[in-house]
Amino acid sequence: MQEEFTGTPQINEVADNFIPVQPGNPLKEVSKPPFFSFNFNTLLGLVLLAGLIVLYVLFFNSRKPHEMSVPLTIQKASGKAISVVYVNLDSLNAHYDYVKILRHDLESTSKKLQSDLLAEQSALEKEGAEFQRQVSAGAISEEKGKEAYEKLMQKSTLLDQKKQRFTQQIADQEMNMNMKLVDSVTTFLKRFNRQYRFDYILGYKTGGEILIANDTLDITRSVMEVLNAEYQQRKK
């Protein structure tokens, strides 16, 4: 039985870069392939290489030290700078008519309480001096002297308690005065700002939290004129 041939005939493949030898001088006729052949694959490789270089540069340039940036909250979303003005509270306390009345009431109460305390203290001192004179002169018995001494101590204790109550009363009245002042000014500024629409109206005073204030932002005089006019109108 004849064996079936299943193999593939061996054919000598011709290399792609094979250059046939021409008749004549074979050494002179054979030309060498170029060292570098520029084709589409080469162009694609150069493009990829350029892209890698760009990514490398961008990556390392982005790794900069942390830098403090100015917050953008100092500007509105529209790009307009925030409008800020201030009222000088020292001037307001000195020239606002309503404050003058409140301060006058506080000073009157303080003087009256102080006068009452001084009168009681003076009377107690005289009583104590008389007691001391009687004891020194032997004009009072030991039992009566003990009773007189206990009464003097009780009066002294009551006087100290009264001083504390008067001090607290003055402090409460002063706090109430400040609350009335703040309420009066704040209520007015809310109406005042409906027209001008400032973003912030600050309160500036000597020794306060605002250390430096630009005089061009001071609206104290304008505010005070209207405040005094409204107060005088309410008194009528």
C-alpha cells in the first residue's frame, strides 16, 4: 500500500529584505539595507514616547511644597468685594442721647445707694466709738458690754450684706443699660442697612478685638445723627 504523503512541501522562503544579485560583479551590485527605516510604526513609537515625557514632567511639577492660599471667602460669588463698615462705640457712648439718659439714671442710682451706705457706715462707726469709750471708762458692765458688742457685729454684718446687694444692683442696672443700648443700635442698623445693604457693620472701640480700622469705613456720625433724631422724636 502506497503511503500517503501528508507533509508540506519545503519551500525556501525568500527574506523580505533579500536583494537579488545582478550579473556582473556581485560584490559591487549588492546594496546593504539602511540602518534606520522610518515607517508608520516608528512614528507611532515617537508619539507615545513624547506623551510619556509630558506625563512625567507634569507629575513631578505638580509635587510642589504645600503653600498657603488666600481664602476666597473674602469675595462674593459674583466677584464683588465684601462691603464692610463700622461704628465707633466710644463715640456712640459719648454722644448718643439715649446713652446719656441711661448713664445719668445709673449714676443717680449709684450715688443714692452709696450715700445710704455711707450714712449707715458713719452711724455704725460712731456707735462703735461710743462703745469703746464706755468700755475704756468702765462705764458699762461686762454683761451689757457683751450684748452691745454682739449688736455692733450684727449691724456690721448687715451693712456688709447691704453693700453686696447694692453692688449687684448697680452691676445689673449697668448690664441692663448695655442691653438696651445694643438693642437700640442693632434694631436701628437693621433698618438702616435695608437701604445700603452692607455685608458687615462692625463695632469698633479702643482696646477691642479690632486693632486697626480705616477711617473711610467709619459711619458713626451718620448713624448717630439719625439715632439722636429718632430718640428726640420718641420723647415728644
